Amino acid sequence: MMLNTLTMTSEQEHDARAKAFYLLKKWSSFTYLRHATGLYRNFLDAYGRQLNTPSSNQEELETWYVHYFSPCAVQMEEGLELLIKGEDKLSAYSALVAGGGFSEYLFGRAAVEWMIEHDPFFQRLGARKVRFSNPVIAADYVLGTLIAYLSIETLKCTVGFDFSYSLAQDGEDGRSRIFHHWNYESLFQEVPQPGWPNWPPGRHYPATLPPCPPRNESSTGEIYSGQTITQEGIWEPWLPTGKVGCPNYFPGGSVAHKYRLEGTDEEQIVRWRLLWEDTRYQGGRIPEEEDGYFPKPAVEAPLRALPGEPCPRTGHWHSPALKDRIRVEAGMPMPGPQSTSWGMVIWQYSEPHSDD
């Protein structure tokens, strides 16, 4: 049964508000987005290792690595760095969304043009069928990037960044709808297409679900649709009928959107009232609540660098394409050559030794 703001019972509303409040905090969190970035980094590391076994299209694969895949990881990590400072979440989310552009090269038009599903190199990484209408489109490392991509799509919808997708099931009126923001219908929808695993990602809850704050009965500080958000955090929409819709997250400086009433194509101008101000990560502190977002913390990817790039950490480095380990000081350019007969040179940080 579809939840509807106008018809849901008080018990349904209490449960739905608590789940929405929990998910919005999770989907906009540093821990959730670090996990997505880590999944993509795992793919990038496997890609780099595999480059050391030359393929028939080696030069093309190396070009994709340097000019398409690696820059996306840099953008995502820049976004994480901004986010943990807790000062400019709008810019942080923008960088993370920009980094999510890697999906075009694995699941979008570029992937179709490259025919990666038929390329043995990408098949070994887990590429299957590019089209989302297929039951299985990825495994292994590429499956990780698919989850990372869907995590970024969830972020886009959560913070109002140009998200647009059809609902999984036709509405009660027999029509499917496009949504750009969360309401109770879109938040709790089923998987839109067979190739999407767990949409939205991470939509599970702790054994004891933290309660959503009670309704904000005060009109002080409320923001109408179309006005600029003054305090970032989670806001609730008050409809002209007096009903209260699904909470939404707004970064500071964003514009409050209209609310699409569940089961319809109707968007209404609403009054948004602040439920919870987002002051996370000030001073670099991560809330304890985020410890429970994933069963295990994401494994941090090993440090890697390309010839010519600044060394990210002082110590010994090695490349499978070269025999010797070298010591490089942080900030100094990583040495060449760009490649050897064994493949592309990708420097990897070695564990510290006694002389480090």
C-alpha cells in the first residue's frame, strides 16, 4: 500500500517520519559517502593492478584510467574533505556528485559506445550487461561502482541536485511518475529496474529506530517553496490543507522546492519548517550515530600515485611495472617513466619500514 500524506494513519505517519528522518541524515552523512567513495576506489585499484597485465587495447585502457576514471576519484575525495570540515556542505555535495560522473563510462552512453560489456578487461573487473533492464549488469568490483553510483544518485535526490527518475510501480491512478525529491511515495518505492540493486542504497534501519523530532508547530522562520534555505538541515513541508508531508534535507543556500503530493503529478507550494539543524562535522568530529550505518567500516584504499603527481606521503613506494622500491618525500613529484614493457607505472605506498 502506498503511503499518502492525506490518508495515512497516525501510526503510519509516526513510523514513516522516523524512517525518513534517519535515512536523510544517513544519506547526507560523511560515513555513507565515504563508503561509496571507498567502493569506487576499490574498483580503481583493481583497474590499476590489472593494467600491469597488458591488453590488446592497453593504450586506450590507460587513457581511460588517467583521463576518465582517476579524476572522478579525486573529485569525490575533495568532496569528502570539504564535508568533514563541516563548513560548506553545498560545495562538498557538488564535488561528490561531480565525481559520480564515472557512471557514464561504466553504465551510460559511453559504456555502450566502448562496448565494455564485451571487453575482457572490464569483464574481469565484473562488467556484465550495461543496460539497467537486464537482471544482472555487474559483479565484483564493477558491482561496487554500481552501488557507489546509486549512492550518489540518492545523494542527488536528497540534496536537490537534478535528480529525475520514474517510480518503480504505477501509481493508484495507473500511471508512473517522475520524481525529483523525496515524498513518502518515492522514499519507500520498490526497485525501478531489475539491474538496480537495493534502491535506494542503505535503506535499512537499526533495531531501535531513533525518533523523528515532533512537528514544528511554530511558523517562525518558515520558508516558502521558491525561497532560499537559511539553515541547513531537515525540514518538513506544511501543505495548504494543514497536513504535514515527508521531511526533506536542504543544504544551506539551496532553494526550497515544491512538494509533490503522493499519488499525483500535483506539485504544491508549501511552507517548510525546520526540524533539525545540521551542525555535523564541526571540528572534524563524526557523530557516534554513524558507527552503525554499516556493519563494518569501509576499508581504506592503499595510497597510489602516478608519475609526475605530488607524493601524498613520505615513505617507500613501489610499482609492479618496476623492480625497485624508492623513497619519496611528501610533495615531491613521483618519478617516471610513465610506462615500461610490463605496463603502466602506478606507484603504490609500501608499509613503513624501520628506516622510514
